[in-house]
Amino acid sequence: MAYTHKIAHFSEKPINYGALDENDARNENGTLFTYRHKEPACGESVTLYWIVDDENKSIIRAKFESFGTFAARAVYDMMCMILRTKSIESIEKTIEYQGLERFIRDNPADPALPDEERYLITFAVEAAHKAAASYLAQEHKTETIVCKCHCVSKETIEEAIRKHDLKDIAAIGDFTRAGRGCRSCIDRDSGFEKRDIYLVEILSQTREVIEKEKKESAVDDDTPFEALEVPQKIAYINRIVDEHIRHFLVMDGGDMEILDIKENGPNTDIYIRYLGACSGCASSSTGTLFAIENILKEKLGPNVRVLPL
Amino acid sequence: MEHYLDNNTLSIADLQTLKITETMLATPAISHRGKRDLAQKHRALLNETIEKLVNTIQAPQEAKMLFENDLQRLHHRLFEMLYRHRILEAQKRKIIIYGRESVGIQSAALVLKRRGVEVVRIGCDAQGAFDLDAFKTSLDDTVAWVSVSHADAFSGVLLPVEEIAALLHEMQIPFHSDASTALGKIPIDMQRLDIDYLTLDAHAAYAPQAAAMLCIKANDPIVEDLFVDAYGYVGFDAQAADIAAVAALGKAVEIASDMLGFETEEMRDLRDAFEARLEEIEGVTIIGKAHARLANTLAFQIDGVSNATATHYFEASGLLLADALTERLHNPYIQAIGNDEKLRHTLLGIALSPDSDEACVESMIETIEEKIKPTAYKD
């Protein structure tokens, strides 16, 4: 399979491949934290090694070892690069699919991986989130495994459907790898083994919830922005961000999210959080912020203020 | 230079088989009538082909042969007819297949499962040995038919067709066996084993991948339905080009039959040398070595190395392995071994072809040591 230059290069010669040990941790004045995500029986498995500054709960250095697809090594390698200096508490927000995918692209216009291997990014992001949760001693959510060949859980599938607005089984396979083994989990007729729950059921149930939520937060284009409820305002602004802002941020491995909107006298204050590479970037409080604010002012009115948290 | 490692899926057509197809392949696609005419025109060549096939597989007197474009379609057609006769008419409700059969048999069985037929898939252990005990336990008077290949296409382990045939003969259960992988590697004797339905695929015999054959014992009730368009004991049901493909299949089978023994010995020596080199590498486990195997086939695992990564490196080194080894989308192999967690993501199966040589083996060993081994995941 022909991979992009970045994928081929970093899969062949990953910079952050290998284990870290207690000595490495001592040398860097941190503590060693390791997390193994899934087992080789799942087809993909990764062990993340982090040297952590316990005081600030931030990552000093990150490395990995992996089992699975060739291209996965490049994805983990790039993720380890992004993880450096990041606060573990922020990982759930800073490591996300779109940012990581854009970060590993050769060319901003071309996807980093072929469609059928997009699940590698989902897998890497999931590994980082679970590792962070494990470090923070957060309780693991109980998971229901749907695809036994690749150990993909119902929760992962539901999240992928929501995050990528997936509408068919093939797309679920691309983003999660579910249903790409013996196919028994697709529906009752697709394989030889029985399952408690099938992908078609998860898809239809999740789509139903998504459609319901969309209806509830639907924005009527004729209603003035000021007259909208807060969830509708957020949906409206998100639409503007999707159309005019987000693609510039993700090109550099970053992203943003709307946290809240508050009326403050004559002004409308929009609270945002930077994600991925934007978080901690010098330009995020100057040039990038001004650009975001200008676009939102142009679309919503001159009294809009953007406040990053 | 590229080395071709045929693993019973990616075969290079033998030049001699291609040569006899040239003139016929030039004939444009024609009408149903035209097909008959073309078949008549090449009657002598076809008769010669049939004779070669009959001799190679030791087909019983008055056996019927049916040719199709591909083996998968042929298996679907056979299962469809057996379903009508053995499930609907004979009131049976269960079929037994080997869990690692080719995709054609697996998908044909799946179609029947959707119609309510109980499909029992017999597995194998981590060394590729067929679970004969489970097979015996599954046998009862509700079994409509059994489908077990001559050999496992990936590990090359020979399946106990003789014992299976004896058990089935006793219980009067029809037996289908796909001998594609075994063709030209071990003698095939349909009469001695008392096999009711035997299938063969052209590509496994190094013929162009456009013909598959089904041989059926005489007096079988499904014959009438299957042979809608039959000539003597040859039934054609496709394009004019099929005639060429069938003739090429005959030629390939003749070559395989002539070379059986001589070529097999050479391939066995090369395979054994390859295995010996593999065993020198730490963390390599040969699968199926304890069992009787096809001379050209071997399967192995490298500790902590996924077959997806290994395949990538083999391909990148110019070692062409068939897609059966990879874990990619819609892979028949993964569907077939979905029942074996241990082997699922690590097993590598290789079949040497007559073109494989020592340089090819060295190249593989080099790739494993230099590229693949360093990617191993530690437990």
C-alpha cells in the first residue's frame, strides 16, 4: 500500500519508538507512567510510556511500543510529539481525531491515511484518553465489546458515529475497524456467530439520538442571533466556526471549542478553549484570536468578544 | 527482480497453459448458440482436457464435470443445488464445513445459514490440526452434507479426508471436498476416497484464473438441475473465453500431474530449508510442522509481530504475497479464521511455487531479520 511520505517515513523510522524506564524518569526529574491499550489479540495494541511532572501533571516525554498495522507507528509517533509538555488533565481535549489527523498530513488537502485505515487515529486518540484517565485515577467506564475480532466497544462506535456523523456500516469500519473481521457483529445475517448487539442496531439508535438533538438545537436562520437560546447560539457559532475558522486551525494540528456564551452589558462574550497544537501556541492569544474574533464579529455583529480560557 | 511467492491465491499462469488459450481468447463474446458452436469446434481439445482431468483426479466412470468462471461461483451453485435436494427435499437441516475453508464455501454456507440451515464450522488447533473429535460429535442423521478441503490453504496441513469419507460413507452423507490447494502436490483419488463432489480451481494449478471445475459422481440427483447446458459430461455456462480457460486448466493439470513427485520433492527441500532458516530466528514458531503437510506450504508466526506489518515489509521488499496473508478489508482469510484468536493477527502463510528459489528464501529471511523483527511488540 502506498502511504504518504510522512506516514511511510515515521512508520519506518519513528522518533519516539521504544520503552522508557525508571532511569529515564529520574534523569528527567519526573515519574514513569505506562499504559497498555488493548492486546495483540485485538489486532492493534500500544503501550504508552510517559515521563510525568507530577507537580504540574504534565508530560515531559512520551514514547510508545506497538503491535499492529505498519502505519500505526507513524500515528503513535506523531501523537507522542504532540503530547510533550501537555497537561494530562487537558489530554481529552487536546488530543482529538481531527487535530491529530491534520497534523500527520503531508499536504493540507490530502487525507493522512487511506479510508480503511482511519481507525488507527481513533485507536491512538482512545489510547491517550484512557491513559490520561488511568493516570488521574478516574474510574474506567464499563465497556461492551461489540466487534470481538478487533475488540471494539459499543462506546467507541457510538462516539465515532457522533463525532464523524457516520451514516453507514462501512464508514463505522473505516473509523473504528468494527465489523472488519469475521463480520458476525454487523447484523444477524452477516456472520456465523451470534452477538448480543449488532452494529446496525447501534447505528440506528445513535442516529436517532443525533437527529433528535439536531432538531432540538436547530437554528432558524430568520431568528436574530440575540433572540436565540444559549444552546442554539452555540450551535449557530459552531456552524460559523466549521465553515470559516476550523480548517485553518486543524491545518496546524489544532482546534477550538465553544464553552459558553454570556451577555455582558452591550457585549456578547464567547468563551472558547483551544485544542491540540493551538493550546499553548503563542499566536493563540494574539493573531489567531484576532482572526477568530474578526470573523465572528463580521458574522454576528460588532459587539462580539472572544475570550479564550 | 521480484520474487513471487505463490500462496495458492496469487499464482503465475504457466506459459504453456497461456499459449493454448491465445487463439481462443481472441474470439469475441458470442451468443448462446455461438458458444455451442465454439465448443463443438474445439471438441477435440476439450475431450483431451476432460481426459487429463479424469486421470488426474481418478474420477469414477460416468462422472459429470461442470466448469465455471470461478470457484466461488461454482461453490455457490453447488451449495444451492444441494440445499434444494438435501435440505428442502430430504428434510435435513444441518451442514458441516471446515472453519477455514475458502471464502466461496464460507459465503455459500452463510447464505444457507440465513435461510435457517444450521452451519457447523469445525475448527483446528493452534498447530492447524483438524478437530476430528468435534467433527464426529457433530455428525448425526440431520446432516445434509459435509464440506472439507483436502488441505488447509494456509498451513498446508492435510485434512483427514480419508477418515471423514469413511465416516460419511457409513452414514450415507454426501461429501464435498475442494482439492484446489492439493492439486499437483499430492495425488487426488476421488474413487478411492468415495468423494461425491470434488472441486478444483485453475489458478492453483498455475493456469489462468478463469476456470473452476466440479466433478460429481454419477447418478447424483443434483446433476439434472446443475447441467442445464451440458455436452456429454461437459457443462458450459459462461462466455466463449471459458473454453480457452478450461483447455488451459486441462494443460495445467497435465503439467501438475507429470511433475508430481519431481517438483514436489524440489519444493519440499526448499520449504524445509526455508523452515530451518526461520527456526534459527528467535521468536519464530512454525505452525503445523508436526502434521503431514503439502510440500510447498508453510505457516509461521513471529513473536509480537502482526501479520499486517510483516506483509507490508514483504511487499515493500518485492516479495509478493497474496492478499490472503493480509488483514485488509474483506479479507477471506480473516473471515475464515475468525474463530482462532491466537492465529488471527499473527499467522503468515506462504506457499512456494515452482518459480521460487533459494534467492527468494534468502530475501525473505533478510527482510524478517532486518525489517520485521525490530517491530516486535514485547509482552
